[in-house]
Amino acid sequence: MGTNEHNNKKIDDAINSFDGAQKASPRPFLFTRLSARMYNAGESSWEKAGRVIARPAVVIAGLLLILAINAMVLFSNNKKIDTTDQAYTTDAYNTTVATLYNFENGEQ
Amino acid sequence: MNQGQPELIERLQHGDESAFRQLVDDHEVMIYNTVIGIVQNEDDADDVTQDVFIQAYRSIRYFRGEAKLSTWLYRIAVSKALDHVKKKKRKKRFSFLQGWFGVVKEESSNIPDFHHPGIVLENKEKASELFAALDQLPDNQRIAFTLHKLEGLNHQEIAQVLNITLNAVEALMGRAKGNLKKKLQEYYLQKDK
């Protein structure tokens, strides 16, 4: 019970801790700093582009895109190799059949 | 200040630089104090305060005078401060990714460590704990509480800033206090372990 009362008092003290607070003031010469910032507000297109490219989200998206393209290229290359093997086998078979035919119907 | 406001607004809308200077001088404390209560960092508050005045400069031509100039500025301040807080929290969430690209990570901590420059000395530690609890509240409760306790706005003025009813503000304040007590209780129990 004692701890509860103690904590309740701490909570009430915290809730009321803003009482009597003075308003915070900004650092001196705010208008000067503000004017300088507004005067220098212009940004070149290169700087804007650089700022966009440097964002982590853009970098990650770019890396994923490159990985996806690599995967697509690898996959399509594997498919071509299989087709070539099949064509080679078929050609070999045709040659063999042709040879047999010529042998059976060969010169008499 | 209120009597000359229509004239000031007209001069601002015509791009009068001295009018803009007057706007900044008249409202810089109000804006900075509001912003620092939300972003809880002096350097960030300075940047966001500048953002507020830049936004005001760009948008003043759309100001129709339906609300007071101060109410309009408070709205911009609250919006910019909340945007800044959200951006910082997003950066924190993705900080592990930033590490991959060699970006130096800022140290982040949930321990109360913000000291508002205007809080009296004997209340500084308690206020720091309250700010840490405030940081965990939903935005609307946090804003209502900050505007009332730090800026000294009454409920009617808060209703105008947030563009909600007086009853809604009172409900927000009730929920804010309830949630703050809960968060502080959890914190003190954790601290005592």
C-alpha cells in the first residue's frame, strides 16, 4: 500500500511537472537563419537526382531488380542448352536411320 | 497585434519582406515552444520552426482570415512537428538497413532524456519522464495535452487549432491524462525492479 501511494504521488507530480514552465525561446537570429535558408533553397537537378538515388529504398529496389534480371538470364540460358542437346540427339538418330536405310537398300 | 492583423496579412500576401519579419518576430516563441514540446529536441525544433515559417510564407496567399492568424500558424506548427516525429520514427525502424549502406546510425533510446529549457529546475526530472510518456500517446491526445499544458491554450482555443468540437477536446484531454498515468505507472514499476 505504501509503495502504491508513493508511486501515485510520483505520477501526480510528473503530470503536474509542466506547471509554471516558461516558454522555450529559439536560438538568436532566427530570422537571419531563416532568410539564408530561403535564399539558398534552390537545388540543382543533379543534386535532386542524387538525393533520390541515395535513398535506401531505391538502392534495395535496384539491387533486387539486378538480381531478378540475372536470374532470368540464367534461367533462359539453361533452357537453350537443353534444346541444343535434344537437337544433337535427334540429328544423330536421323543420321543413323539414314545410314541403315542406305545399307539395306544399298547397291546391289 | 490583433488590431493590425488584417493589414499585416495584406502586406504578407503582397510579399512584403518587413511584414514577414514582423510575423516571425511576433510568433517565433509561440511556434518554437509548440514545436519543441512535440519533437522533444532543441536542434530539431529549430529546423521545424523554420519549416513552419517557410510554409507560412508560401501559403499566406491562401489564408482567407476565417480563423485567427495565430490559429492558422498553430495548425502549420502541429502538422510540421508531427511530420518530423513520424519521419524520425520511420528512420529508426529502418536504421538496421541504413547500417548496410554505411550510414552512421544515431543513438536512439526510450529512456527519458529530453529536458525542456523552460521547465523549473525542481521539476526537470519529472518533466523528462512525462515527455517520455507523452511520446507514446496517440498524436491527437499528445497535441491536445501539449497545447494546453505547455502553450497555455484553453480548450476552446485547442478546438479551433485542431478543428474539432469543445467536447472532443475535453474527451481527448481525459484520455490523455488516463493514458499518461498508465504509462508513468508502468515506467515507475519497471524502474523499481
